[in-house]
Amino acid sequence: MFKSNFAVTYIDILAASQRLEGIAYHTPVLTSRQADEKALAHVFFKCENFQRSGAFKFRGAYNAISQLNKDQKQQGVIAYSAGNHAQAMALAGQLLTVPVTIVMPADAPVQKISATKGYGAEVIFYDRHTENREEISRKLANERGLTLIPPFDYPDVIAGQGTATKELIEEVGQLDYLFVPIGGGGLIAGAAIAAAHLSPGCIIIGVEPETGNDAQKSLQNGKIIKIPVPKTIADGAQTQCIGELTFPIIRTLVKDIVTVNDNQLREQMQFFAERMKIIVEPTGCLGAAAVSNRIIDVSNKRVGVILSGGNMDLKHLD
Ligand SMILES: *Cc1c(COP(=O)(O)O)cnc(C)c1O
């Protein structure tokens, strides 16, 4: 059941949860009679939209930075992201007094740029039509002696993300199913390892936007498939392919990957805002949309759903 040849083991998740104790929030688990009625199941929402910096990414970022040696911490870290990894890295760096540089597209949303700067990070812009962010980041990392922390394909990041599922299962007990959004696969890889240890038999289902189903294709083909940048409102899942480290974990521990479309995501966001009074960003709604549209039959089962983040432009709710 438990493969020790993965980049990450349950021991790493346990160590991450000790490092995050008192620093990351133990986010609440919410239930809703109306959500249960839609799903015909008992649904437990792990609310990482309430996590520091607004998404689970804080867990991985903090765990990764805290594990660097003294020299690396002094020199600083670098990440490329237009999204939640940027804010998470900036906040984690601020808390650990490690300088953070973020490489962002010049046309990134103003709120994201100001949130990242607000946590004290230096933001370097690039033109995403003519420049390659990975090249720019590597060049800067070399020139300035910075450590590059990628958003998902990095063992300490995966271990940190796994702590959300550890908390969920410790709070609500054994689950029959767990639904998790997939971008590059860091969140679901950590979730699957935590669940394999704490709730063996729990069926892990990944959820992607319909237009961005690269992980589904990769699972079906038995190898990593790369797609063009997908058009979807789920901006946290616009990755072109899953990772070299996350794929073997997903392939072994994830039962299936399903998709939902942007309309289903919009309906889900509205449900959360109107009925449960919570703001969940489009990518954060992937798992919940799969459950409430009964893409997989989970009748009468105990179903965990990770609401992965809550950072968004409120115009999405119009
Ligand atoms: C990054 C992100 C995801 C996807 O996580 P991966 O580890 O890349 O699979 C899902 N939801 C939100 C809100 C995110 O920020």
C-alpha cells in the first residue's frame, strides 16, 4: 500500500506538520445540509481558502523555505508564479526573514502584485509573450545565489501540502473518498500519501478543468502529457503538465481524474457564496463541483473535499 520509493513519505508530512504547528492555520472543516443533498453524500469541506495568504500553498512554501540551510536562507529564494505560490512564498519568507524574489508576468492582476509586494517580496516582471520565466528565474538564481523553489515538483513542497489532508482526516475520521484539485499535482500527491497512511481505503479522485485535462491524459497514457496553456477560469490549474515527482505518486495512489467545466465552477462559487457564505476561487471549487454534479457516484459515502484557495477577483461572482 505504502510505497517508500516516492520522493515524499508520510514521515515527511509528519515533520512538515510539526514545522507548521502554530504558524499555518488549522483551517476549519465545514459541512452543509444543502451540499449533502446535492451530492447525496456526507461531505466535509477542508477550507484552505481560509489559510494564510489565502491558499494551501503557504504550507508547502513555509515548509520548503524553513528546510534550507543558513547560507541559502541568507542569500534568499526565488519563485516564478502569477498566482498563489507567489503570495505564499512572500509571506513564508517574511516570517522566516528570508529575502524573496518573485518573477511575475508584467500583466499579472494588480491585486496579486500588490499582495506579493505587501509581504515584502521583490517582484521582477517579464513579458510572457516574448520571455521565458524559467530561464529568467534560473539566470537570476545563478547571478544572485538564490534558491529556486518551484510551486509543486519539490519534495518539501509536496510534504507541506500533505498536511492539509492530515488535518482533515484527523478531525473528521475515516473517509470513503477525497476530491482534490490538480494543477501540477503537488496538492494531490501530498493528499494521497497522507490519506494512504491515515485512511487506507479512501479513494482519491483528482479534478481538473475540462479544457486543462493534462493530468487525466497523463494517467490514461501512463506518461506525462503536455498541453498548450488551457483557457479556463480555474487559473490555479492552468499548468501545462504535471511534475516528474508528482506523477509517479499520482499514478500509484490516485484512482481516477475527472473534469468539470467553467459553468459548473461558476455555479459552485455562487453556491459557496450564497449558501455557505464563503469565498472560494474557481480552482478551489474543482473538487466540490465534481461532487455536487455527481461526476462520480458517491451516494451515502463520507466524502472529503479540499477547497484549495480563496483568492479571486470578486467580479467572478456577478
Ligand atoms: C496551486 C493551486 C492548485 C493546484 O495545486 P497543484 O499542487 O499545482 O496541483 C489548486 N488550487 C489552488 C487554489 C491553487 O493555488
